[in-house]
Amino acid sequence: MQNYYDVPTKIIVNFADLFPHGMDKNAIIGALLIALILIGGTYFFSPKEDEKAKNGQKTTEQVIDSTRAVAANHPPVEDALDARPMDSLPGLFKSLATKENGTPIVLENDVLKLTIQPKGAKITSVILKKYKTFKGAPVDLINEKSNTYSYKFTYEGEEIRTDALNFTLQNNSTKGLDCIADLGNGSKIVIHYDLKDGSYMVQNNLVLYGMDKIINRRFNYIDLEWKTNILRHERDFKIARDNSSIYFRPDGDKPEYLTETKTDEKDFKTKTQWVSFKEQFFVQTLIAQKTNFIRGILKSERPEDSDSSKIKTLEAHLTLPFNNTRFQSYEMQMYYGPSKYKTLSSYDLNLERQIPLGWGFFLISWINRFIVIPVFNLLSSFITNYGIIILILTLFIKLLTLPFTYKSYLSTAKMKILKPELDALKLKNGNDAAKMQADQMALYRQAGVSPLGGCLPLLLQLPILLAMFRFFPSSIELRQQSFLWAKDLSTYDSIWDFGPVPDFVNSIYGDHVSLFTLLMTISTILQAHFNAQNMSGDQAQFKWMGYVMPIFFLGLFNKYAAGLSLYYLLFNIVTFAQQFIFKKLVNEDKLRAIIEQNRKKPKANKKSKWQQKLEDIQNQQKALQTGKVGPGQIPPVKGGSNYTKPKKR
């Protein structure tokens, strides 16, 4: 079988085999024969971009814009191709457009199954063997009706699309395929596919021979049109819709993305390394290996209705540079696979940043990347029940935060001991808030108790709680993993479906009851009730928040992953157990004795900046109440920040 790499000069065949896959013999010949002439001549004698501007010559981007303007005078290619029969294409392409379709070829390994059609030499089916839809069928990322992938160029004033041409398919290896459109006279278009064992990455090269004789020299670019209707693979189509979008990475920069919650469009004119169509748990990513995309238009179209059959339509119109040379190769790869952190990060292309791990706040993403994910992966390597994994992960996180939790409990216990005295101060001061606050601070200083001692340790744990909030809904490892009554920990665990409900009810709570969320809410309210017993002074004013917030979040978590609600439920249960143990270990009589000893210690006159600022505010309030100073003025207080020592006479 003839291979498209065959050229008349056979002497270089063995030499070409020394080069990596993707290097073509024609490229090697060109490099050897004309490298010195072209490189030297181009470098020393061709005008630079700024010189071109001075001389009135157009830059690459200006040429692209002008040639696009020429193309705009012709009908849109989609309408043109649909409006006329294929046999009315320019004669050079007539036979390729009208000949009979051949037989599709399947490329397959242990994780992927690809179907390539002769028409357009495009992939029309991608099956992920190790994953299933919520209905139990294998995950089909794309099918023939949902996906468009075509290269476009101009010939004799007409735009030619490769998806309108019939290619000859030739297997060149077990998992490699050459798709050839022979235009005659040494001109041909070759699309090459290659699939390695155990990999979700597909080599997808475009190789052009003699196309400089066909593509008008005014057109120094080739367009790539890629469009996909995201198919439904998950149970909750609305959550799937809210987690589908287009990501792209400008060369050397961090990935960017289009808004997920509404229709959005982006026009970029910078070199871009990859473009990705992301859905909730899977991605399709087109990667330019050597020749970046030089510009493009990206569009994410979100359906306005509640049609669950259409998740979202994603489009990418990309531009590749064409150098008008006899041979040109574009080496690209296509990733079809799960949005799994370990897999995506292994390519060192920042593909893992498509997974929402809290990248906006570095501390949250660090916790997920360097603590949660490694521990989760380690546990899943020898434990198959993900409910047990979440339990062990909860215990591990609680162990990490144990010093903070214990310190918070000690502070709360000290506040409980001071509660009778704080209540007495409240009766003594009545409605005088400033005096009450001053007496409270004096009591805290005497007892050696920090009023923030119970809050700060909990605030230090907040990034961990937020990291969990980002990790569980985006973790594909939980997908279709069951635990107790939950069939899928990556989505809600409904024990009762209401059926059709009004839109406002569905938006606030949902159309079902998630038992893990309900149990989490009850445990959080019990936790708030337990904490409220120890509140005093100003803290007591906020008791109601501990009861209201869990109810407020009930609707939010009711639609979230069951794994997340399970984690917070276990977190609360372990917290109850910790507090019970702390209560047995902490002797309140000893704490009371420590507080009394603190009162007997001589107190330094020096005040912290925060205490001084608080006293300044209190003194200002007193002065305003007595009318001694005007609004906005702060009375001078000896030792205060606005106090000036009088000069001696």
C-alpha cells in the first residue's frame, strides 16, 4: 500500500526514519537544500514588521483582514455549499466531492473508540469505553450529527471546505490512519490520525502538498471551523449546562474561558495554544503543537428554554497561518477524555485549569492540589467505596485542623466561665453600648481572654471548607459511585421527586428531596444550638444566624453533589465527637483558676493599637452624647492616639 510520505527521491527514506513522528520527507529535503538560502536571505534582507509599516506594506494581520474582506464579497460558505450541488464545485474538486463514500475506519485502544468517515476525513464518533451516561450507555462525546470539523481555504474565488470532499483512507499502522485527498499534479491534502495505547490523546495532523499552486497567494491563512452540540451525559441537565463552556489558552499565559451561565462570544487576535470544549466531566481539546492559532472567534450558545436534549452549542472559528510554500505541516493533537486532574496535569499544558478547583483564590486551589487530591487519589488506590474514602478524608482534614479546633473550644469555654459576669455588666450598663463595650474589654484584659479566640481558629479553617465546596462537585472520581441510598455521589441523592413544580420553587429548592442535604442541615442546626448555649455579650445577638444560615443553604446544597453534603454531614458529626471529648478533657475549674491568676497579674499600661482605637471611638461617642465636641471631632484623651502632651512652661 502506498504511503503519502513517498517521494521520488528514495535515498532519504532511512534518514527520515531518524526523525520524530510527524516529520515529513519533503520537509527534510527542503530543510537540507534551501535552509541556508531561505533562512539567510529572509533574515538579512526581508523587511521587519515595523519597516513594512513605514514602507506602506501590510503586516500579516493586515493581510488577513484584507483577504477576509475579499472573501466577504462571496456568499457564506455554508449557504454556498448548501445552495448548489457538489458537482458544481470548481473542476479541481469536482471528482472529490461527487465520488462514492468509502467505508468508515475505526481506530481503537483500551480507553477510546474513534470512527473516521471518508467524507471530510473527520471523526464522527468518539466513545469513552470506561465511562457511561446516566442511562448506562457508553459515553459518546460526539456523533455525526452533533459535530462539525472542517478546514477552509479559497480557490478561484470560492471557499472550499474539507468536509465536502471525499478522502481515501489508508491504515499506515495498527492505530494510525492517513486520509488523502489527491488533487493531481502533486497537490494533495492529507489528514493524519494516530492513537496510542492507553491514551486519550489523538494525533491529528494536517499536511499540505503543493497547495501553494491552488490557494491564492493573497490568502496567507487557512481557517478551521469546529462546532459541537454538547450531548447529554449527566442526570441533571441544568447543572451540566451550567458547567459547559469554552476554554482557551493564549500562548504562554493562563487559560481563559467564556461565561458559563449565558450565551457568550470572544474574539481573540493573539497566538493561542489550545481551545477546549468543556462539559461537566469531559473535555474535547484541540492543541496546536508547533504552529499556534493566530486568531479566532469563540462562541458558547446557551439555550434559553428548558429543553434537556440540548445542553449547549460550542463553536470555534480558528485561523492557521499559510506560508504559500510547496509543503506545510500542522501538527495538532485532540484530547477526548475525562476532566480528571491527574490526567490533564500530566500534559503540562495547564489543561487541568478547566477543572474548577478555586483558581481565583490561590489558597483554595493549593489546598485542593497539594492536600485533598493527593490524599483522595492515595485512598482510592486501595479503597473502592467512595463513601468510606470521604469519611477517611474527613477524619484526615479534622486531624489537620485539630489544634485550631481545640484552641477555639478553650476560648469558648473561657467565655462560658465569664458569662455570669458579662450578664451582670449588661444589667449594670443598660442601654449604654459604649460603656458596656468598654467594661467588656476591661474584663477580657483582666481575665486574659481574647474575644476573637473562638472565631479566628474557625476562620483559618474556612479555606479548607471552601476547597471542599469546589472539589466534590467537580471530581469525576465520584461520578456514578454509590454509597448507601445515593446512586451517584457526583449529583444529588433524591429520595423523593415532587414532579412538576412552579419555577420559583424549583429555583429556590428544586423538585426533589436530597436526604444527605437534609441530614447535613439538621446537624448544622444542632451544632448552632450547641454553640448558642455558650454565647454571651455581643455574640448572643448573632445566635439567630446559626439557625437561619443552614435553612438558607438548604436549597443550594439540595441541588449539589451528594458527596459534598455527605462530607459536611460527616464533618459535623466528627465535630460533635471532638467537642464531647474536649468537654471530658477540659477541666472548667482549672480554667477558672487560670482566669483568676491572670486577674492578679500586674497589667502593662501599654495598649494595643486595636484597643486604643476602640477607646478613641468610645470616647468620641461619649463626647458627642454630652455635647462637648462637634460631629467628626475626637476629644483628646491622655494616652490616646490623638493626645498631645502639654509643653512645660
